[in-house]
Amino acid sequence: MKTKRFQTLILGLTILSIVACQPKSPEIKTEVAVVATDSIVKPEEKKSSEDTAKAVELDTIYGFDVSHFQGKVDWATIKKSGKHFGIAKATQGITYTDPEFQTNWSEIEGNGMYRGAYHFYVAKDDPIKQAEHFVNTVKDMGAHHLPPALDLEGQSIEGLTVEAYQEGVMKWLNYVEEKLGIKPMIYTNHPFGNQYLNNDQFSTYQLWIAEYGSEEAKIPEAWTNKSWTGWQFTEHDKTEGLNGSVDESRFLSSILLNSKESESK
């Protein structure tokens, strides 16, 4: 018995020595947004009042942007997979409304995720009428949201000067900000941004950049000193709960400070 006790003692000391010698994980210091737990957890999932008082610190959040091309989206399954947000196409031009928008808009929020909406800009359509159509469709961003997004890809841009295009884009951005009370963000890619958004006035808007197959996103010159807030890094993601391929993006958690919940603090 004494021998076994002695062996046990030696073994215990050896294990403690090994643990003590292990290198500590490096402390990661990042700027993060503190988000109330109930902003990303449905009420029925809360375990106690103590849980709701805790804060969730997120450095980067991940999610998908969708339109009717994805068909019926199972947002409950997507939420369980660890995604934090969904961005739904709302409108395009003056009259088009995505047929799946209202369903996506409701179910993203209903499953305790951050939600966003975007408008596909048609250059030759009246920018104010486009903005009115978007605002009338979205109506209210809700309590937990990403900024409304303007998708700029050059639709019907032929024949317009850069100056005329930029003037129209600014009219849309200003109208939506005035009506919804939230500064929109701009979605574009590097080549288009350099050619048509080469004005410092656009750098006051958060950038959602599309850049695939790269370890780092290329930034249009107007945002050189600010970089991106969101990066759509693939258009061919596949996941349970979605049909076919889908765009996936990552956003800096600082974008959550646009939510009404954070603005009220």
C-alpha cells in the first residue's frame, strides 16, 4: 500500500510539473463590440436572468446574403450552425421587390439573428424613387440590424458619366439615411469602386467589399485609409438550410453598433 501511495504521489507531481511547463495561450487583444445576449438568442433559449445579463464579445461575425434565388431558407438551421446574421435582398430599381424578402426578413429576426436588407441599384432609374421603394418595402430595420446596404455593380450604367452616377448614388444614400435614421453601407468590388466611386465622400460610408479567392480583400482607393467593415469572401458556399450556392460574408463586430439597441445605451 505504501509503495502504491508513493507511486501515486510521484505520478501526481509529474503531471503538475508538465502542466506548469505548458506555454500559455497568447492573449488576443482586439476591439470588440459588446452585444447584449438577448440580441442574438431567442427568449425561449434563455436559461436564467443571470444568463441574460451576461455580455457576448464578438470580434468577427459571419452570415449569408440571400435572395429568391436561394428559395426557401431554413434560418433556424443556419442559426444552429453558428451564423450570426442574414441579409436579404429587398428591392431592385423602382418597382421590383424580391418575392422572398418578407419571409426572409421576418424569419431572420424570428430566429434571433441580426438582419440586414439591400437594394440593387439601377443607374438609369430615378435614385429618389428607388430609395422610396426600398424604404417603403423595409419600413423599419428593427431592433437588431446591420445597416441597410446599397448594391453597386453598374446595372444600366452605360451612357452615364461618372459624375452623374455618383450624384444619383448620393441621392439614394442621403434619402435612405434620412428616412430610416441609419447611415447605409455600400456594397461593391475593387475594380468598380475604383472606376465609379473614386470620391472621398463615399469613404464616410462603411464598405462591404466583394472579393473572392483571396487571402485579403482589395480595397477601392476611396477607402484606402479605412478598409472594409464587411467582406463577402465567397459566392459558392454551401450549407445545410440553403439550396445551392450562397454568398458568405464576415463583418467586423463594430457594425453591430448601428443597432438601435446599442444606440440607446
